[in-house]
Amino acid sequence: MRPRRPKLRDEVVTLAHGAGGKATRALVEGLFLEELDNPLLAPLSDSALLELNGSRFAFTTDSYVVKPIFFPGGDIGDLAVNGTVNDLAVAGARPVALSAGFVIEEGFAVADLRRIAASMARAAAVAGVPVATGDTKVVERGKADGLYVTTAGIGVVPPEVELGPERVRPGDRVLVSGTIGDHGMAVMVARGELELEVDLRSDTAAVLPLTLALLELGGAIRWMRDPTRGGLATALNELAQQAGVAVSLAEASLPLRPAVIGTCEILGIDPLHVANEGRLVAVVAADASDAALAALRSHPLGADAAIVGEVRAAPEGLVLLETAFGGNRIVDMLVGDPLPRIC
Amino acid sequence: MRFVDEFRSGELAQKLAHELVTLVEPGRTMKLMEVCGGHTHTIYKHGIEDLVPPEIDFVHGPGCPVCVIPMGRVDDAIALAERPEVIFTTFGDMLRVPGGRGSLLEAKARGADVRMVYSPLDALELARRNPAREVIFFAIGFETTAPSTAVTVLRARAEGIRNFSAFCNHVTIGPPLKAILDSPGLQIDAFIAPGHVSTVVGTRPYDFIARDYGKPVVVTAFEPIDILHATVMLVRQLREGRCEVENQYTRVVRRDGNPRAIAALEETMELRDTFEWRGLGWIAHSALKLRPELADWDAEARFELPGTRIEDPKACQCGEVLIGAIKPWECKVFGTACTPERPIGTCMVSSEGACAAYYNYGRLQRRRDRVPA
């Protein structure tokens, strides 16, 4: 049950179109997919799947405009490498090579640029993938906010790997590889507008070792995503709609750092809508879920992994949350940017 | 999380829920209006309706400060924001509220300098750092947020900061409650009164509800346990035939409120003769404006405003939702033409609006009626 393609009715692009929620979907499906429609693009997954000479490749691209450029736990450089590696990894691919494009504002400090390039190199080395090609452009002062980075990547998908929403079945379990909301809240606090003193670090990391460990379990692994913009809620809503199933989460089982809970509470933001940059969400057959959890936890990056919910047949297309309080509610996609409440 | 988990204990919730079952009279529906949008949000976010017996019916009231701002005032705000010399500052959840000419977010995309702030003091700081610009703060909210506007204006005057002004849209909690109580066919049995606003005004402003209208009131905090506790207190009053103003939020709210905040309000603001409320229409003495001696910091006095009055969209039934006459999903456009991404009425804009809270969290029950789980 794929819902109708959303229409883009806005006259101008607003920040909401960039937030990863419903407005982003309207922009992508109502404009780009309409104009560029083709079978490779149409599934709108993290990576396109190509077949060349009998081999399957995953191909993806992503742009990074994070502000501040340096934040606790990372910077725009390792974020750009990890993000693209993750888009390939969750497609079941082993990354082969990356590209990197830099749009640099006149006046940007060379020392900062070197620091960013070094951090990209470290992240690429950890993921075992080279930055094989690149491009630089410099724009006038005021035309870019310091630095924008675009990365693309290509990876090989082994023949036995079969992943996708169509493989998800009622009864399957939902796993996350660690605490959620760390990156988004760390960056929000690092902007320094909140006068909050909180010790939060971005979770930016390549989830490749985790996806490779899960794929050892074969067909029991149904579907994987890295819940970035729009958070876990948006990733699971897309799954529920594409697969025509319901996803039921247990609030008490969600791994959350106290600092994330507290910051979200103060701002009136739901951690389920907050971006992650080094986390994996996977749907796994019920009888393999313990093995999958053990596989995730065997790696330091998956130490806080947890089974957080299950797939149900109905109500189709919805994500539900059993609250720790004993009630139930719907978890919707993010609408626009998460905006703090007034009181 | 310390000091929060205690108020979200599932075990304690079960105890209170059990107590409610023993308290209600089977078949006698009790309609409780939670006045504040924060309560509405909590009720849906924690699934409280699943925990209370079917005899308890929560009706969502008018206490969402974003929801009650009429479209004409949003257009006035946009007109201010579009002036080239102006940096227009606002709380985040006002950004998406549609006026007749779109929202502040859209005005920003067209080039207006609109910035989100977390406090009016942040806006004052922007004024200090941008002496060549005019910084205007979109002051909205009940007596909860009005004191922070008052303090900021007083500080601007004390420091002689002339490029800061407030576009004052503060409203008061008593008059809309009276308007609801006076509306024909009212079916509310009791009130869950707001917590935050009561930290400022105290519990006296609700006395008339119990005294003149014979309806029980409980001033209530915002955690799910608080709401269940208040529900028990109200049901007990109804069963015992009492109608009193009780205070559940004793950890913060005092009978006389916060005298310093009230003094700051009195020093800076006075009642308007009348003010338009979205969905409720014009209500006498229901809003605040800056006193004439503070005209130098009053955006309404310093800048030309279009002041156009815009009719609420015909299809929109926000007014009936705001007085509890219909449930959000009974509105003709709920979830179809009016959604959080394309709101027609303001109840769909803020996460505390009854419609948005219901849309975001609560559609489950109705889905369950249709689709057996």
C-alpha cells in the first residue's frame, strides 16, 4: 500500500522542505521524482540498486550543510563520509569508493579545511573505503555558510543479499543499534542558542561493521535503514507505508541517554524525530532476533543495541508506541523542522 | 530522568486508573475540559485516554496560545517582518501558523529576516548587537509568558535600548473561560485548570467557575500522573456533589500566584477593551497591551500595521473545537484538507493544539474501531 504521491503545493522552498519529514517527501516526490522519474530512482531508497554485467551495485549521494561545522563528537568531514558509507551499508553493500565535492566560502580558514579533510580521511580509513575523486568550488563571501560538502559512493551488493520493505512480515522484530537522538540534540546544543550545558556528543560513525555482522544471518534480515533526518519515527513510518504493515514500539525499551531525554523534554521535541548519524534500525525475523541482537552487541558501536518493537499486520501504514505509562499513541512522521514549544 | 520519571510511573498510573474505575458511576459520562494545550499534548502523548474508564471524556479547551491568535494578527506580524530594517523574532511554534498571506516561515523564505528565539531576552540581545536594525519580538501567550515580555521591556527601558519593541498579543485566561461557560448548550462538567499560567496568577482567577457556575476546578501540573491525579480529584468532587477550586500542582502553584511577576505585568501592561480570539470571536478585556508610557517599545505604536481582519476559513471548525462543542475528528476538514503540514485552522499548527495532538498521537482509537488489531 504505497500512499498517493504527495503534491508540492508551495510556491517557494522553506526550511521545512529540508527537515526530512513530510515536506521533504512532498518536494522529492512531487517535484524531483515527477521530473526525473525512472525505475532506478523510483524506490527512493537510501541507495539506488544498479545491475551491471550480472553484478549488483549500490549508488548514493548526500549533501552536508551542518551548522556548526565542528560539533562535539565530529565535524562536517567525518559526517559526510559516514553518512554516505551508511547509505551504502544499509542497502547491504560493501562500499568501494567515495567522491567528495566542496563548496567553500571565500575567507574560510585553510587550517579548518585541513582539519576537515583529515577527519574525512580518518573516517574513510575506518570504513575501509577511499575518497577516489573530488571537486572544489569557491564562492564569494556570504554565498555559502562556510562550507558545504557533498559525497557520493558506490558499493557492491553480494548476490545473496535480499533486503527491502516487501520482505517485512508481521511478527518480525525491530532492532536499533544504539541510543537514539544523540546527533541531532548534540548539534542543536552546540549551536549555542539554548544556554544549555549538556554533555552530548554526536553519534557519527560508519555502521558498516554492524550491517556486515547482521548480513551473516542471511534471509532473516529483512530491511535496514540509518535513521538520519526525521529520526527513527520517519524511517519506520516510511517502512510501515511501503510494506503495508504496522510497527509497534515499546517506549520503555528505547535506548535513550538521560541528557537527550532531558534536552528534548525542555524543548518539547520528540527524540523519535531527532537525527542519528551512526545508528542502524533493522527488521529481523522473530526467531533470529536474539542472534541479531547478540551480533550487534558484539561490536562496540552496537553495545547499546536493543529490540524496540515488532511488526504487526494492522493498522496498516502506522507506527504505534506503547507508552511506558501504559497507554498507546501514534508516532507520526516529522512535519517541518522540530520547533520548540513556547511554554 | 530524576524528577520526571516519578511522574510517569506506570505502576502509580495503574493505581490511579483503578481508583477511577471504583469512583465513576457506570453509564454517567463526565466531561472534563482540560483548558491548557499542554495538558492536551500530555493526554495524547502518553495515551491517558487508554487508562481511564469510558465514562471519562476529556474535552480539549482553548489554552493553546498559538491556536488563539487570529489570522489578521499573523498578517500584521508578517507586515512587520517584511520591513527591510526589521529583525522579527518569534517563538518557534508561531513560525508555521498561517495568516491570510501565508506564514512567517514563508515570509522568511521570501526574504524577511525572521529569527526564532527561545526567550524575549534573546531578542533584546539581538537588538544590542544590531544597533542599526529594529528588533521586534512577537509577544504571544497567556500570563505564563507575559511576565518575560514585561521584564524584557523594562530592561530595554532601563538600558535605553531604543531599537527593541514588542508586538504585544498577550491574552488572559479568565475571560475565554467565562465565554465558554456562557456558550449555549455547554456540556462541560468540570475543569482541569492550567498549571503554568497559575504559577503566575494563582488559583483565585478560577474561583468564579466554582462559585458562579457550580463547576469543580482542579489546577493541574503537566506530567501524566498529574493529569490522572486531577481526574481522580474532579471525579471525587462530582460524586460528592462538591464544587471547589482545588490545587493539584501544590509543588509550584500558590493561591496568590507570583507577586513579582504580577507586579511586572501591572507596571508594563493594561487590559485592552476587546481582543479577537481565533474561533471564539471578540472577547472583552481578554488581552494585554503595553501601557502608553512604554509606547517607545510598543511595535503597535511605532510601526504602521495593516490591521486587516480576516474571517476564519469557512470550512474550519476550530471555534467549535476550542469550546469543546465538537471533537477534533468531527471537524469537516480534519485530516483531509487540514493537516499539520497544511493547517487550515490553528488548532492543527501547534503540537499543543487539540487537532494536531489528536492527529499526531491519537488517531489510533478511531483506526482501531475500523480495523480490528
